[in-house]
Amino acid sequence: YVGESARYVMGYDGEDAWLLSTTQGEGRAVDMPELEALNFIRDATTGGQLFYPQLPGKEIRLDGSVLVDGERCYLLNITLPNGDQVISALDFSSFAERQQTTVNHVSGKTEITTHSRFQMVDGIRVPFASVMAIDGEIVSKIQMIQVQTNVGAMPWVFQRPSGAHVPDAPSDLIDKTLT
């Protein structure tokens, strides 16, 4: 959400990366810029990059260990089929992903996201706090208050919507997208 009446939505359905912004243009879904799409697609994986280790072109390599917030972690270097590198630090005892390092395609900067306050929610380990730093400077913090599992989502919820489906859009905005 960007303000009370504005919406900024990004989506990816496995083939099409799109964005919708009611603060710019006519409020219809458009192609995501290529470099931004590379970041979004890499990060959109439900469950993280350690799933599907046998995916053609994916390589996962153990590169030793590292301390993250005083906890000993396995250091895994993951090479994705498109060549992207993701470095994960997994807790020695719980195997929780305590940290993930990626390179932002738009800025070229290294982003380090550190997860903490893990809780089990319906059998799934969820980090209730995440902090992202770039060049040692914290750029974002996420604090979860409550997490509820979803019984499932239909694939169509990720498809690019038409302008007629802009949530809470003023009627004159919808009229423009239909013409």
C-alpha cells in the first residue's frame, strides 16, 4: 500500500512478471522492467531456493560454516539455472535459514537479509523478524505480528489482471482502462 488510496502490486505467475501502480499511468498492469523482474522472480519462490535441488541447471554447494547473530550456520552457495547466486546460512541445529545474500540486478548491490524470532505455524517454521542491509546499512525491517496459513491459492490469482480489476480504484480510472 502506498498511501490510503494508492495501490502498488507486483505479480508473477511462473511466466509473466507484471506490476500495477495506481500512482502512475492509468492503473493497469504492465510489464515489469527486465532487471526488476529478475529480482522479483528470483525472490518469489515460495519456500526459498533450497527447494527443488534437482532442478536442471541448479547447483547447491556447501561452502563451510559462518556465524549469524552468534549462531553457527552452514553456508550454502546456490547457483540458479539462470546463473543467479543465492547464499544461504542455515542454522546447524534447526536448519532454519538465518540469512540470505543476493545481488540486486537493478542496483548491483549486495543485499543481506537476516531472519530471526522463528515460530512454528501449522508445522511451518516462519521468521517473525527480518532485516535487510545493503553495504552494512539497514534498509528495511519486517516484523510479523500474526501469521495464518492459507489452505491454498488458485493459480489465477497470480495472473496479470485487466485494468477493470484495480482494487478500490476510482470509477473514472476504471473507465479509462476499459477504452
